[in-house]
Amino acid sequence: MHEYIVESTGCQPQLYVFNQIFKAYESLDYVRRYITDSYESKQQKTFLDFWYSNGDSIVYNKYYDKECEKELAERTLNYDYENVIAESEEKRKQIWEEHYEKIYIEQYQLYAIIFYEYYKHLHKSLDEERIEFIADKLEEHINSCFAEDFAQLELLGLPTAFGKSKSNRKTQLQRYDNLQQVYSGFFSDEEDSSSMDSQHFQKNTVKDLDKEVKETSTLCDIKEKKIKKKRANRKLRNVPEFLLENKEMMKYWRKRFSLFSRYDDGIRLDCESWFSVTPEKIAAHLAERLSCDVILDAFCGCGGNAIQFARTCKRVIAIDIDPVKISMAKHNAKIYGVADKIDFIIGDVMHIDRTCNFRCDIVFLSPPWGGPKYKRKESYDIESYLQPSGASKLMEIAKQFSENVVFYLPRNACIKQVVELAGFGNRCEVEHNYLDSRLVAISVLYGENILKVN
Ligand code: MGP
Ligand code: SAH
């Protein structure tokens, strides 16, 4: 196991994706080498990757004037291309110069929390499951390696459970007021500090940001309750009856636009789909990642994944056992204008007609997890709890159609089982999908052709 890859989108809710490659039955030495790498340098490296690939979109998303954009687009229609392009570039440059440092610091603060959560999750899941290759002595070693890093973060006041229940929250958050503070003493890793300098942030360009940053440090302001959540008095209109009847289900209604950005255009969902659908940003990210000619979405439900796959793949085969879901999926796909790229099939994945003999590039599996109660288990057993059968059986079926298989699984899935599912000596890539600071689910990629790191 090694290698982090991180991705994100630049607007709310922000998607963070951390990837980790694992090899089934890896040697002890290999793991030891991995865990002795410092937390700080990993955090710094992945943050920089994140910033270099997303920083500009985050800055522009926040500051690029929508009106100005509209006006420029109109002028493009009037064939004023050259001036429009020059003006637009000038404007972007100006926005970047004015705001990037402030946004950098804000993003750094958020990122540090999310990465910390991710790291804790990763270690906990490896540790708790006592993955075969981690012997008792190694466990001690992990603790001693990371105790210092974690203690340092605790000292900085970074909350350990941001976004979760109140009782878990720490009340204080370190405010970094300028780039020097962000880096002073926090990152001791020489190699990484030098790469920082060489790439972007020459210290002599750092301005005094005191006032400016304090005003815009959103995270701190939320924590200090200066920013109040606006949603309190919103009326509940057009809420489906079955959601109103069940308090637990109302949280899914509140995040309906995160599930489908075009929810208000008439998206249809039944009860099971409300809690099972893959949020649009995660589905879109997976679709980008798995772009290919033909993809099989074997448990398509109301179409959360299938719709996004249709945007990046030439053809989608979408199967579900429930005819109601298939009809909703068709309807929803029409709203997104992609229905003609999807072949909808009502059928039981466990009994696909073996004579139909089709192949596809990738098989995507997001089976039922047993309802929202899946999270009551400390560690989710993917061989016993997944429906309609255990992960190994599902993998066996999927492999009839392609060597490349992707599972969408609960965030508390037993990592030992997840890795072993790759088969002896094979690799898999575990993606942790966060929306803002919440770990929503993990996606696991099997098959050398679709792994990111070769
Ligand atoms: P969740 O844990 O029920 O929501 O589902 P949330 O808000 O993270 O819960 P909380 O208790 O932390 O507040 C999280 C995500 O998991 C959903 O958006 C779905 O994408 C996915 N999901 C949940 N369930 C129960 C299923 C399921 O049975 N099958 C599939 N394929 N996905 C599911
Ligand atoms: N990824 C989907 C949600 C899938 S929920 C989305 O984003 O919208 C899991 C789905 O699996 C449910 O819709 C359920 O009807 C379907 N299902 C359960 N057993 C099945 C089986 N044996 N064959 C095919 N589909 C099945």
C-alpha cells in the first residue's frame, strides 16, 4: 500500500478524493516502509497536489463575477472574440493575484482537518481489522510513529470530528493568518519545504494578511458562530409524504441538490433510492475516472451513477431488479438529456443470462448495503452484509463481463476484506470520497487497467 492521489472540485459541496493503492497480502517490510513515512510530508505533498490542480478553480469560483462572465459570453456571440479573450484573461489574472493567498490559507485549514480525519480513518481501519501483515510489534510502532504527529495537530486545536455530532467537536481551531504561519514549524520535512519554495510561495512575496484573512476565514467564523446557518426557517414544500413520515429520512431531503443538482426539474426517487443514490459529485467524479466505451452499472437504482456514466462513456448498460426503479431511472436520465445513451434492463444480476455473451470495459457495482443501519457496525463485513450476496460472489459474477470491477462500498467496510477481494498478489485502489468534511463512502477499483498508479 502506498501512494496518495487527491482530487477535488472547486465548489460546494466540495469533493475530496483520497486514493490509496493496496496489494493483497503485502509483505511486512513494505508496510513498515510505508508507515514510517511522516504524516506531515504526506499531508503537505497531497495538499500541494490538491492546490495545484484545484486552486485556480476554487479562487475563480468564489470571485469570478457571474455578471461579467455573462456579458463576456454575449460579446462572444457578437464575434468580439479577441478582445473578450484578452479581457477575460486579464480579469482572471487580477482575481488570482488579489485572492489566492487568502484562499490558500482557508483551503489549507480545511484540508488539514479532512486529511487528518482520512488518515485516522485509514489507520483505524487497518489497525482494527488486524490486517494479517500487521503484527503486534508493528502496531506499537504505528502508535509511536504517529502519536507525535497527532498530538501536534491536537495541540494546534484541530478538531478530530468536524462535521459530526456536537459532543465530538473541539471548540478551538487554530487560525493561520498568513502563509508564514501556515508553514512555520508545522512542516519539518526538509524535502517538502524546499519543494514548496521552488514551486509557488517565495517567502518574500508573502504579504501581511492579518485583517483580510480574519475577515474571510470562513471555517473559524462558522465555529465561532459568527456565520449562522440560513436554512432554519425554510418551508418544507413538495416533500414526498414518505419522507415527512420518517424523521430519519428528512436529512436526505435536505441534501437533495447534492444528490441531483437538477432535483427541481422533476427528479423521481423512491424510499430506497433516497438513501442509496450516489451523490452527484461523487458519481460525476467516478464517471470521469471510469470513462470508457461500455460500462455495466449492475445495480443502477434510480440512475445516480448511470446518468453520470452516460456523460463520459459511449454506452451504459444499466440493470436493476426493480421495474419501478428502472422507470424512475429512465425518467431521471431524460432530465439530464442522456437517456438515449443508456440501455435499461430489468433483471436480477445474480441470474444474468450467461448466453447473452456481452463484454464491457468496466463493471460498476453499488449493491444494497442493508439500509442506513449499515453504519451501526464498527466494521462492515462485505462478505456477510452486502445484498443480494457477499462481495466475492458479486466479484465472480462481475468478472464474467470484465476484469475491471469497481465497488461502491460503505465507509466502514472492512479494509482487510476489501483488499483481499483483489485476489492473491493483486492490487486495488481504495478511494475515500469526502463531501466537504464528511466521508460519504469508499469506491474500490480492481483491475490493473483502471488503477491510477502503475
Ligand atoms: P448515509 O450514511 O445513509 O448518509 O449514506 P450520511 O448522510 O452520510 O449519514 P450520516 O449518518 O453520516 O448522516 C451515505 C451515502 O452512502 C449515500 O449518499 C449513498 O450514496 C450511499 N449509500 C447508503 N446506503 C444505505 C446505500 C446502499 O444501500 N447502497 C448503495 N449502493 N449506496 C448506499
Ligand atoms: N447506484 C444507484 C443506487 C443503487 S441502490 C444510484 O446511484 O442511484 C442498489 C440497487 O440494487 C437498488 O435499486 C435495488 O433495486 C438493486 N438490486 C437489488 N438486488 C438486485 C439484483 N439481484 N439485481 C439487480 N439489482 C438489484
